[in-house]
Amino acid sequence: MTQPGQLAELRYFGLTVRQWTILGAIVGMVLLLVMPFLLRNYRVFQINLAMVYAIAILGLNMLTGYNGQISLGHGAFYAIGGYTAAILMHRYGVPYWATLPVAGFVCLVAGFLFGLPALRLQGHYLALATFALALATPQILKYKHFEEFTGGVQGIVLDKPEPPIEFSFLGQALSQDRWLYFFTLLVAAIMFLLAWNILRGRIGRAMIAIRDQPIAAAAMGVNLAMVKSLTFGVSAMYTGVAGALGAIVVAFVAPDSFNIFLSITILVGAVVGGLASIPAAIFGAIFIQYVPNIADQISKSAPWAVYGVFLIGLMYLMPTGVMGLLRLVGARLRKYAD
Amino acid sequence: MEAFLHQVFSGLATGGIYASMALALVMIYQSTHHINFSQGEMATFCTFIAWALIETGFPYWVAFFATVAIGLVGGMAIQRIFLRPVENAPILTNVIVFIGLLVIFNSTAGWIFDHTIKAFPSPFPRGTFFDTQYFSSHEIGSIMVTLLVLVALYAFFRFTPLGLAMRAAAQNPVSSRLVGIRVSWMLALGWGLAAAIGAIAGMMVAPIVYLDPNMMAGILLYGFAGALLGGIDNPWGAVFGGFVVGVLENVLGAYVIGTELKLTVALVLIVGVLTLKPTGLFGKVVVTRV
Amino acid sequence: MNRNLLIAIVAAIAVAVAGYFVLAPKPEAPAPVAAKKYDPGASDKEILIGQTMPYSGPASAYGTIGKASAAYFAKINDEGGINGRKIKFISLDDGYSPPKTVEQIRKLVEQDEVLFVFNTLGTPPNSAIHNYMNQKKVPQLFVATGATKWGDPKNFPWTMGWQPNYQTEGRIYAKYILKEKPNAKIAVLYQNDDYGKDYLKGFKDGLGEAGQKLIVSEVSYEVTDPTVDSQVVTMKGSGADTFFNITTPKFAAQAIKKAAEIGWKPTHFLNNVSASVASVLRPAGLENSKDIITAAYLKDPTDKQWENDQGYKDWLAWMKKYYPEGDLANSFNVYGYAVTQTLVQVLKQCGDDLTRENVMRQAANLKDIELPMLLPGIKVSTSPTDFYPIESVRLQRFDGKEWVLFGDVIGS
């Protein structure tokens, strides 16, 4: 048997595992910084969208993966975030970057408040309650007495933020999309680090304990109601920030952008990526961003059928998501190395 | 008052639709402990098959029973082919497979049968003796059919050995296996029955709402709400829940809040009731032993 | 070398040269006579056109419009293309989701480098790309929505609608009611989205301040609602004697049938969206549909009166040859056919000057074009200040078997 300490001593091509990790991280970092200048603007835009989805999925994963509460209604928080940002920018001239914390806070409160009654609901009943939330969202956004703020059925058209500096690299200018790439990347990095901090700490352990053994957790002194509602709030905050970023990146919000399929898509992303894992959100986001495009290229007649086949096929191959498979492979490799 | 009665009865008629869908959901839940999101699309697809049969010249009742049989076999086949591989996977993996099935059925129906709405014949034509001012004969007929299905199911589960075996398989798979019940096939049978009930629901609904690939999308939600309101493990409760949702929605929309927010308010009310009675109005309270 | 190919090439060159001489001397063509001018997406051989359509998702019923357009381009290409150039048509799925529309449109413009985008469907998707197209100066031609904002050449010179807009149609019914039934008690049923509210706005504007008092009941429904039975009961209860029905086909059929079942017989105005005999009136019951009034601009392919009409026969032949899997009862296939014909006319007018600017200039320079599937008397007309190609409709009443036109062509 190899002890964990010994594993770190092993050298591959003259470098220790730790050194390889650092090297990999540096290469990855440089790639992330250079990449937008190697791609067309629209590709950059796609990546921006994928990063936005990754944040939203991470939010849902905290609730569903770590805390065991199913939500079919996270599209609602995405919508609240998006509309908060859009209304602040459009009506009150707030700069785009300042809308994110506001959107996050609004969703934190909304999620916490929604989490309180949801405490009494479990499993399918919680699924119904959140599903109802998702269905009601477009209807509320269209409601005539809110029209002054929400723009009613027509939605709100926004201006894309201009990059603050003029800059050129590899002959490519820092366009609006490239600037938003860096902005989104920064926000995503902060959100992922924050999630990592929350989840490995006391609260994270409490969340997992509630998922696995609620009664034991309560007996150990975990305040069930508080932790569950707070998880709902934080999860909604993540999705709300993603929604606000999404509104900035797409430069448009309308009730029809936030229908029930958005909620389902976020859930699909969370499960496909793999539950209870932070990096899984990235895989989930890649799936929901790119697979529909592939489906469209395969069949114009029934693109959804192709998408469904992909979805089911993936669940067969990786019942616990991409991350689950990676973990399995990792475990096998480690066993093999021993 | 007359108008109010009219709203209530029209609500009962749509409630009957929700009730039949709720019943199919309860059916699947009883035998598999899953809620099947693709239930509505499966029902729509079956109804399209019935429509195609009738178009090619089969008499209504032949098409009707053929479709129920196709639903039964098809439902079992879906369970064996699509769900068995993920039987032991986490619940959410199953949910994703349901979503996959939903989009496949929806998309395929649109592809094969097109999106233009189709009139579906009713076995209870207008002008029969129970045609009243408030109900069309089809509405009464379809409510009767729903109740009939309910009674048949009750009898099946209560009095037949197969029904008993199915209940046992769902409640305690391990012990059931020990006494020789083929649990996996019981699950498949549950799916088959649910698909068959769905097909009946679809054929009863289609004459009212017209047949198109998205026919069941809205209905599934209300059926879902009705089933949970009444208690997901109680067929009688589910049917009752379906009727309550239908009437509630109509009365709220017509008199209290207007149509613009009626869906929202109806849902808030249902969720509100559920927070007070978390297992539904007639659900069994599950006591967990630690 | 294959002889047939050689002959074909010689012929093509001859046609191209002839076409060149025919088109070149036109005085209003500002392009230098000798030069062919191209923007991205156009070349001697090809014109690249982009589109987004909801092939998946809740609005996938409209997907057939995109397929019909593709089928019509196939016919044009079989006949040698436009001015010798083949059409390459890239139609992508956006699932009716605005973020996806933005993504796909940007792919079309930035990667595939299409000359312009054509007939993108839906008000929210088009709103999402409205600014982008105008900043990029890429034409957003003949968008498939009836909202009013697409005809604004001053602020959005690169965007143009096609069909009569919903508000115009709503106003036309209002005017008719004011004239024929000034004491009407009106009930309105509308879909709670941009389409329904646009119709409603036009209708109310048409009624004017005083007229709005005529509306005694105003109810909406959501696309997720299973039925509109309750709404119909409410409207009957309000004592209305006139019914303006702003619904999509499924709900229109439900409303017509329910009204008949509960014995409500108002003067019934049905929006053009749902005026199909085969997919609305027949399912609802032809007897129940008698005396419904609608405003139309396209021929209904399921209306018997067009059976011997040359335009209809051509459409039918084309459907059978190029789009055999398409539904002959679906009026969206007529829509796709007619809107694509309008585009072909624009491209013909462009000649060899296939710049984005000229495409827009020619699109704004359609002079009383008659299309085979438009109702007699309805013409496509645009000018640099008029970005509404079809502005007139004709009223028709259903006699239990077919639509009967009455009155003159009505413009806005």
C-alpha cells in the first residue's frame, strides 16, 4: 500500500506530482488568458454563456448535490437575477458590474424566504413547489402592473458594456465579447473559490450531514431549518448572479427567456456534470451549451429527439455524471498504481 | 349564480382530465416510487397512434382497445429498455432519463404527425340523453371512464394476486424477491399499466383540447399538482385532487384574481396547502424509524 | 469533358451575360456598370443566407416555415438559381430561446459569413438580435413576427418585417365594428404574450377613447393552459354580443366549439393566425364556425374555392415535389412559400450588386409585387420610408364551407 505522502514523492519524468499540478495550473491559466484572442468573437460569446451556466449549475449543485434538496425551479432565480441587473442598468443607469452584487443579494433573500416553507416539503413535493415557481415566473414578469419595470412581454434590450481599455493581442482587439470573457471569468473564479470555501468548511459538512443523515445531524446540534434555508438562499444567490451575468452577456431579457425549460436545463446540467462536485458544473455547462447545437446539425426534423438520445445515452454510460466517471477512473488508476 | 355554477361545472369537466392524468402518475408512483415526467408525452403519443388507427378506418372501440394494449406493451418495453439499465442509479439519474424520454416523444410526435391540431372523435356523441346544459355528454362520459378505471385499479390491487405482488414489490423489493416475486417484471408491469391509463386519459382528453404534440404538457402539470394535493400514494385522493385543482383554477380565474395570474395563484395555494399537510390531503404519513 | 456539362456551362455563361446586359443599364442602379460588387456571403456562384427557427422546444410548430423556405430555395436552385447564383441556406435551431438566437445568429454572421439573415422567427428572438444586426449592418430581412417595431427605418435601417402587423389587423376589426355595430358589447380573449397584447393594443387604439367602453370583458390565457373553457364561460356571462378571438389554432378551435356548446352566438372576429379551415374550423366544427369574420392576406390551402386557382396549383405541385413530408393543410407552408418568393424577388432586383446595402435598398424598393398565394388585390410594396411590405388585408366571412371575401382591400 502506498500512503498518500508517498504518492507525492513519486516522480514522473523528473517532477513530483505536486510540481506537475503546479505546472498544469500555470499552463491552464495562460491558456485561459490567451484563448479569447485565438477564437472568433462568437466563439468567445459561446464560452461566456457556458461560464454563466456553470455558475448557475454550481448553485443548483450546492442545493441538490450537497444538501439533497431537488429544485426544478432555479430558472426563476436566474430570471430574478437577470431582471434585477437589466432593470438597474436600463432604468437607473447603474454600471453593469455593480448590478451583480445586488442581483446576488436579492436572490439570496428570495431563496432564503422560499426555502423557509420549502423546509416542510420533501422529495417530490419540493420538486412540485419549485416547479410551480418556475412556471409562475414568466406569468409574473408579464403582469401588467409590473410592466413599467419589466418591460412586459417585450422585455428589456440592453447595451453591451464597452471594454474599459483599448488593447490588442495577437492582432486581435479586446472586443466587447473578449472583455466580457475576462469579466465573466473573474466572476466565475470568485464564485467557484467561494463555493469551495463554503463547502469544505463547517457549513459544507453540515449540508452533507443533513443530506445523508438528517436525524443524526440534528442530534449532533446542526440547526436543520437554518442550514437548509441558508443553502437555498446561497444556491439562489449563485443562480441569480449567473442570471445577471447572462443578461449582460446576451444584452436582452424577456419573459420567454425564462420558461420552464431553463430550469430543467440547469438541472440536466447539474446531473450530467455530476452531483456533489464543484468542477462538475463546468462539464454540465459544456453539455447544455453545446449538445443542442450538435443535435440541430444532426436533424432539423427532430433535434429534440437527438438531444434526448444523447441525454439517455450519457446517463447509461455515466450514471453519476461526468465527474462520477472521472472519479471512478481516478480510483481505478490509483488502485493500479498501488 | 348561473354563471358561477357554469364555472364550477366547467371546472369539474377539466378537473376530470387532470384526475385521469393524476391517476396515471399515482399508478407509476405506487409501483416504482418515481414520478414520471414523460407520462404526458407518452399519453400523447399513444393518442396519436389511436388517431392514426381511426384515420385508417378502424372503428373507434377497436382503436381504443388496441391503443390501450399498445400502451401496456409499450410501457413495459420502455421500462425494460430505457429504465432497467439505470434501475440502481441515483433518483436524479432516473429523472434525467425521464426528461430524455419526454423530449424524444414530443419531438418524434411532431415529426411523424406534424403540429397542426387534429380533431379526435368522442365515443359519447352530442345529443345523447345525458347531455345537459352544464356538461357535454363527452365530459360526463370521460369522467365516468376515469371513475371506472379507478374502480378497476382498486379491485386489481386489492383482490388479485398479481396486484398484491406488485404492491409488495414496490414496498419491499428484497423480501418480495425472497418469496419468489419477480420484482423487476413487476416494475415493468407497473409502467405498462401506467402507460395504458395514460393512453385512456389521452383519448378522453383529446376530443376536448384537440390533439397536438404538446397536448399533455400543460395537463401533466395540473395532474401532478392534483396527485400531490390528494396524496401521491392514494388513487382516490389523486382523483379528488384533480377535481379540486380544476374547480379552484376556474373560480379563481373568473372571480378572484383574473386570468393573468390565475396559474400563479392556483399554484401558490396548492403549495400553501402542502406546507400545512406535507403528504397531501389524503396521503399516508410516513413515520421513519431511526 | 462531359458534353452535357459543357453545354450547361456555355448556356449558363450566355444567360449570365444576357442577364448582365438586361440588368446593367437600369438608370437607378448606382453601381458602376462593369463591376460586380460583393459583400461577405456573396460570390459569382453563391449567395449565403442565414436563419434561426424554433425546430425544437415549445414553439416547434413554426419550424415548418423554415423547412418550406429551404424547399423553395431547392426549387430555385434546380431552376438555375438567381442571376446564375445558387442559394445556400443555413437554417439553425434556436428553440425559441433568445440567448440561443443571439448565439446562432452570431455564428451565421461571424463564422459562416452570410450575406443577410432572413425570416428569423418570433418577437423575443428578433428583439434579442435587433441591435446587433443594426450595429453590424447586416440585413435582418422579413422577420417572421407581426410586432410593429420592425418597420422603423430611421432607427433600425437594417431590419424589415413582412406580414401585416398585429396592431394593424386589430385596428381593422375595430374600425369595422365601429362602423357596422356601434353599440356592440365586446368580449376579448387573448394569449398572454407579446402577440396577444399587440393585437389587443391595435384593437383598442382602433376603437379610440370612446370605443374602449364597448369592451365589457377582457380575458387572457397562457399557452400552458389546457383549455379556455372557463374564459369562454366568463365572456358569455358578461353579456357580450361581439367576440374578438386572439388565439392560436388550438385555443381558437376550443373557443369556437365551447361557445357553440354553451349556446353563445356573438359576432365572432377571429384573428388571421387561426383562420385555417382544415386546422381550426373543421376541428371546431364547420357548423359552429359559420359567420366567423377574419382578415386575411394569404390564400388558405384548405379552402375549396382555390382548388382551380393557378397559384394554388403551383403551390401544390411544389409541395409535392420539394416538400413531400410537409402537411398540405398547414398554412405555415403557404407563409414560408410566399415570404421566400418575396426574398427571391429582392435578390433578382439586386442583380450583380450583392452588397448588404444594396440588398436593403432593393428590399425597400418593391413596387406592387403580386405573389401567387396572396389574396387577389393584396400587393407587396415598400419604399425607403415604408418598411412594412404587406399592409393590406381583406375581410372574409365563413359560410359554413369556405371563406367568402367581402368589401374592398383594406389598408392601414
